Amino acid sequence: MRTFLTTTALALSLLAAPAGAAEPTQGGEMIVTYKDDVSTLDPAIGYDWQNWSMIKSLFDGLMDYVPGTTELVPDLAESYELSEDGLTYTFKLRKGVKFHNGRELEAADIKYSIERAVRPETQSPGAGFFASIEGFEALTSGAAEELSGITTPDDYTVKITLSRPDATFLHVMAINFSFAVPREEVEKYGQDFGKNPVGTGAFRLAEWTLGQRLVFERNPDYYKEGRPRLDRIVFEVGQEPLVALLRLQRGEVDILGDGIPPAKFLEIMNDPEWRDNVVEGGQLHTGYLAMNVTMKPFDNVLVRRAVNHAINKDRIIRIINGRAVPANQPLPPAMPGHDPNYEGYAFDPEKAKQLMAEAGYADGVDTELYAMNTDPNPRIAQAIQQDLAAIGIRAELQVLAQANVIAAGGEKDAAPMIWSGGMAWIADFPDPSNFYGPILGCGGAVPGGWNWSWYCNEELDALAAEADAMVDPAKAEERIDLWRRIFLRIMDDAPWAPVFHEQRFTMKSDRLGGPDAIFVDPVHIPVHYDEVYIEDGQ
Amino acid sequence: MIGYIARRLGQAVFILIGISLVTYVLVYLIPADPVRQIAGRSATPETVESIRRQLGLDLPLWQQYLRYLGDLLQGDLGRSYIQKTEVATLIASRLPATLELMAGAILLELLIGLSAGIYAASRRGRPADRAIMVASFAAVSAPQFVVGILLLYVFAVQLGWFPIGGYGTLWHLVLPALTLGLLGGGWYARMMRSAMIEVLRQDYIVTARAKGAGRFRILFVHALRNAALPVVAMVGLDIGIFMSGAVVVESVYGWPGIGQLAWQAIQRVDIPIIVGVTIVAAVAIVLGNLLADLVAPFIDPRIKFRR
């Protein structure tokens, strides 16, 4: 096993402030605005981009990522070992970590928390992430009361045995659903634990006034030296993004939780006074056009390739004011396995028309394009509609509410084409396998699934299983290579026309300090709450 | 009078059951599956089915509705799918802000509307009357979000007299209440003016004038009380409407009222909240109307409660 200390130290030094800058001060308060009220802060249940990062600051898991990167490091665990057969992980817990209620974290808490997420009564949307742990089926079906794969030889050791090798397992131990919760508090609050969260994280919840504000305050017992840097974070909810922007410009707000309002984006980016307050970064996102391979005319691979050639991605990116980079493959550039040398399908309407003729659709064909009804998605769908009309595909637009589009995508013969905008895949964790199973694998091509192109290539499914069984860290490179090949094979079959990868633009007040990576952290949206600080008198 | 109130409230129960039925069926017809909404995109089909069973959403519609109605009659509005909290708690938490905005808005619209309407009626056909009618027409037709953002921009952002949105002090209330008050005031001004003109034409006013009563006395003692009836009925309606939330104004000013709650719930297809707010709004409209009908006899003694 490689040691983690060196890599962590290296990564932290990369993150450190520029040479010569003073050590950031600790203290102060930051104000973050949101339009919607926060739904729940229960780590087993919360699963939207708004509470995702808040939960990460209230709770901890066995593993975490180096701030600003996608690199895994032990968190509540001090170290871990993997057995020879690649099936058993032994985590040694850090000693002296305390829950916000003062009790020390023990191995039994880890076991309890993961089992709680899996138990059907919890209704956790993330239960499926733990499917590789031994005893998963028995617990979900009610045949067992616990996960037989998790044992606690002593108070500071957690042993997790898998029923199959799973190269993504350490990512699963860093996902919110696995975070440690104290049993006594969960039982005390029952269904309302999500409004009364108690964890081990850098912050604890001090106040929650429904519909108005939440206040996080520093956890004085937090185990990580010097974190969090802020004393308090105030989340003001119910704030229109446009009004929030005005308040930020007046110095009343530090972070726009919902981002820069699209209508103001160009104005801000062209304003020398404010341009420098915006940090740009990539995110693990792909916006794509899904073509249902079981419906005519998209059952023909030539038509699907023609569509890939027909879409003018640069024009679509102009529609969204340049807030994205063009995509030619499913994996975004920040994701391991992305192939920067792959050329993809160039914008070439002539070639597309040729392919259509070859496919037997020289006279064109009628079909439908589904899209979500919030701006800019209808405008993007119209642009796609025009591009397709140029090669003879006459697509009628079905612009619907999000839930309705998702419902249509989950039916086998309902939606011939879906523009994914507003519902597009953002990775749960930074590993290429997360971009395959649910959205491109056979497992997702089921009623109610998320594989809207209903593409199911059993050969690739076998390769994917092979890649995810490569648990030996020495084979990490080889595994990523295999994933790269899988995604390029998918592009040959072209069930998607990848259109763009959205970029993130985080606007912050002048007072906030910290390296840029913290403000566009790939795992924390909008910012890494534990790491930002107030610049004092500089 | 007590018998009258009891009878009206009895009718209200049937109206509410009817409204709950219609709302429930309409929401059921939305082709979105709330369970998938709760379960999220990574859930396995087993998880989805287990959540469906636990929420009782696998039952036929009529059973679901009867269950909901049974809970409703005990004051239980159910739990929000997305917010994971009692709907009653969520609505209650929004009540103070909603009532505050309602009081402020009704006060301002009466103040603006009645004074403008009475003045216009007394100056009928003259430039002041015309100016007031043009202004009230503009106020009635102006979209709430335009007026809201305009007031916010001028008085909060540029002049800095008021906070930029939010909730808390009386200062926070001024701009949102003024936005609603200006727009509602337009209606009241037009209504008050025509009611006053109607009354001022009556014989008894002519008599009063012939007896030498002053202009003020005629307007405020003789005419106002008779002209005020439609206004009272309209305030009753306004109570109901504002209780269901001033969605646009609450959004612009970040006012934590019921309208904001409903709007967020609609966007996230949080069905229990949508149904719950609809029912609370219906109750408020029924009560508002009842209140207006109860006040009417005191203003116009010719109106009597029917037994």
C-alpha cells in the first residue's frame, strides 16, 4: 500500500497561498445566498447540489478529497489497508474525533451510519452505492438486520468486506451517504434529523429559521488543525439571484450560491471592476443529446453519427454566453479517462447529409426532441432543431417540466431524442465508472432508468465490470486506460451527441481569500466552505 | 348571527373538501413520478419501489385521497417530499411574514386607493380626476415584477433608503408592501371613484347639499359609508389572495411568505406542499369572504343576516 502522508503533504503545499503571502487569518463570517430553502441536511438523504457541500462541512466520512482536487485521502480514517484478494478494506480510525454533541466517534458509528443509508426505511437515494458490500441484498430485502460485510474488531477498526472487487469503493467511502452520524441523535430526532444535523464536521448547525436563514458555526473540537478558517457562515435563503448580485456589489454578500444570473453574466465579465471577482473552473458535467437507439430513425448508427456531425456546438455555446467548452466525448476534461487527443465528430453538415442518404433517409425523417422548459434549454433545443433540419431531420420540440422529461426518458419508446440540459449528468464522484453504469450501461436501460438512449452493449458492460474489478493501486493507470477505450467505443456507436461541458463561474466578494481552486472545487459547490477565509486588512 | 356564522362555516367544510379533491386529482394527473423525484437518479429500482410503498403511493388514487382527507380532518397536511418536514410546520413558519405583508399591503392600498378615489370623484371631469384615473390605470396594468424591481433599484440600490430585500424590520416591509399597495391602490381608486359618483347622484345627497351641508360633510358623512360596501367585499377577497401568497413580490424581495414556499414547491414538484398551500389559501378566501359579509351589516344597516 502506498503511504498517503507524502501525497497529502505534496498536494497541500500545491494549494498553499502564493509564496510570501501571510498565513491566512482564522475568524470572521461569510454570507452565502440561495434562492431555494435548504431541503435537508441528513447525509443519508440530501442529494441536491445545494445541500451536498453543506453536508460535507457538517459531517465527515472515512475518506475525503484533497481540497480543490479529485485526489482521495483518508479523513476519519487515519489509514487503510486492502487485503491481497482485493475484497477486504481495513480502516484504522483517527482517535479523539468528537461528534458535535461531545461524544467520541467509534467504529460502531461507521457501521451504523452505512447500514442506516442502506436500510429501506431511511429512503436514502444513495443506498445503491453500497451494493458491493457483502450482505447488501440481505439488508435491503429485510432478511438481515445489519450488513454482514462490516465488522468492528475494536473501537478504532472498521473492516469492510465486499462481495466483488470494486475499484470505486474508496470514492464511495468519501460520498455523503457514508458519512458518520451519531445513533443517539438520529433516534432522538427521527425523521427530523435532517433539520437537526449532528456530525463530526468542521462546522455545526447553530440556527435554522425555515425559509429565512441557516447559520453554521465553527466546531471548536474539529480534529483538523486550523480548520475551518471561518467562525460562521450565514446562508440566507429565498434570495432572487439578481437581487443577491446587487447585494454582493454593495458588499452585503460574499458568495452567490446560485451563481451569476445569466442575464447579467456578460455585463459582469466585461466589467473591469468585477471581472476579477469571478473564478472560472471546470466541472464534472456533460450536456448531451441522447438518441433512443431502440426507436426509428435512431436505431440506425449512421443516423446517430449524422446527428453528431450536424450539431454546431460553438453556436450553442454562444447561446449560453460562452459558459461552457465544446464536448466530443462523454467524459469531461477534469475527469480521469478523458482523452484530449480524441477528435470526435467534426461539425460537417455535408457529411451528415451523406450519412443520412446512406442510411436511407435521403428525403428526411420526422421525429421529436424533448427538452426541459427552463432557460436556456428551450433556446438550445431550438438551435439543435435548426441544425437537424439542415440535414433533413424534422424534429418537433417537446418542451416540458423537468420531471416530465425524466419520466419520458425512463420509458422505452417515449422520447426519440432528449436534450439533457437542466438534468445533465454531474458526477457523484470523480471516477469514470460513474459516467457509465446509470447513463450508458445496460443497468440504466430499464424502465425508470437514466439511460435515456437505451443503449446497451453487453460487450462494453463486461469491459466495465473488468475495469471496476481492477482494485490494485498499481493498476490504476491501466484501469483508467481501459475506461478511456470504453468511452471511445461508445462514441463509435454514438448513442449520444455530446454537446458541451459546463464551466463554473463563482463570484465572490473582495473580502474572501483562498486559492482559486477552493472556489471551483470539483467536489464542493459553490465553494469549499472549510477552506475559504476572510482577508484581514489587506 | 352565531347561527349564520355556523352555517357559513359548515358550507365551508364542503367547499374545502371539494377543493382538496380537485387539487389532489389535478396534481395526480401531472405525469411526473414523485417517487423518482425523491429517490434521485442513482436509486436502484428496488429503492424506488420501497419508497413508493412506504409513502402509500402504490395504492389506488381513491385510497390515497381518503387517507389524505382523513389526515387533513385531523389537521395533518402530510410531509413534504423534498423538504422532509411537516407541511403544517413549513406553512406555519411562513405565516408571520405573510400576515405582515398582507397587513402592510392592505393598509397602503386602502390609503392610496380610497383617498385617490374620493378625491377624483369630488373633482369629477377635471384635470385632477383625469390624472388620477390615468395613474390608476397605469398602476393596475403594471406587472408586479417591473414595479417591484424598479422600486428596489431606485430606493434600495441607488438611494440606499431601504434594505435590498430580506425580512425582519419595518424598513424591510416598506417596499414590498408599497409595490402591492400601489397596484392594489389602482383598483381601489377606480372602484371608489365610481361608487362615490354613483352615490353622489342620489337624491339624498342633493337634499343634503340643498340644506347647505359642506363639501367635506357630504363626502365623508353622507356618501362615504354607502360607497364603502364594495370596498369591504374586496378587502375580504384580498385577505384570501394575500394569504395564498404574493408570489412575484415575495420572490423579488426575498420575502419569506407562503407564496415563496408555494413557488419553490411547484418548481420542485413537491406535491404535499402544493396541495397544502392550496387548501390553506382556500380556507383563507372562505374566511375573508365571511369576514366581509359579517362587516357589511354594520356599514349598511339595510343588509340583514338571513336566518
